[in-house]
Amino acid sequence: IMEIDKEVRKYKDVIQVMGMKSLEIQKQIYSLYIKTNALQNQIEALESKNEDHSSQSDSSELSTKSSNVLESSSNESSDESKMCHNDKSIYAAMKEEIRLLEQDLKSKNEMIVMLELQIHTKLLFDEKLKNLHDRLMAHKKVTSLIL
């Protein structure tokens, strides 16, 4: 009985140590995940600024061209130019919103994967502990029958 109790304690200690290591690793993964997301956000913000700067230079060229067009065309072409610009800004805003939603979805999917891993790990530990407990009960039953 003493040997089985020692073995059970040994396995409980191993399970506890592995659980602690698992939690530490999960915390590190989460921390790295947050840092990665922050860096991705910074990269995307810089890319967006870069696109804005390039579109501003394009828009200055467009404004020069549009002023020439305004001089040579009627008010209808001016309205069409404004509508085109509005469409571009709406498109850019929608594109940014889609990007943010995709990022949020990716973040939530990664969190789900981490939680599933935690659940799986806990189930394995619980199964091992139940197995050890059942063995201990069987051994105690056998020893009580012998005595």
C-alpha cells in the first residue's frame, strides 16, 4: 500500500509540475501572441500610412488634372469626379473595416485553439489521475481482502 501511495503521490506531483509548466508555456504563448498582434497592427498602420501618402500624391496629380478638366468641361464631369473620389474613400474605409474584422476573427480563432489545447491537457491529466485513483482503490480492496 505504501508503495502505491508513493507512486500516486509521485504521479500527482508530476501532474502538478506539468500543469504549472503548461500554464507558464500558455502564458508565454499568449504574451507572444499579443506582441505579434501589436507588431502586425503597427506594420499595417505603417502600410496604410504609406498607401495614404501615395494616394495623396496621386490625389494631388488628380486635383491638377481635375482643375484642367473643370476648366474644359461642364459641371457634370465635376460631379462625376466627386462621386469617384467619394467611392474611393468609401472603398478604402470598407477595406479597412474588413481588415480589422479579419484580424479580430484571426485573434479569436487563435484564442479558441489555445483554450482547446488547455481543455485537452486538463482532460489528459484528469484521465491519468482517475486511472491512478482506480488502481489505488483496487489495491486497497485487494489488501483489505487479504487482511
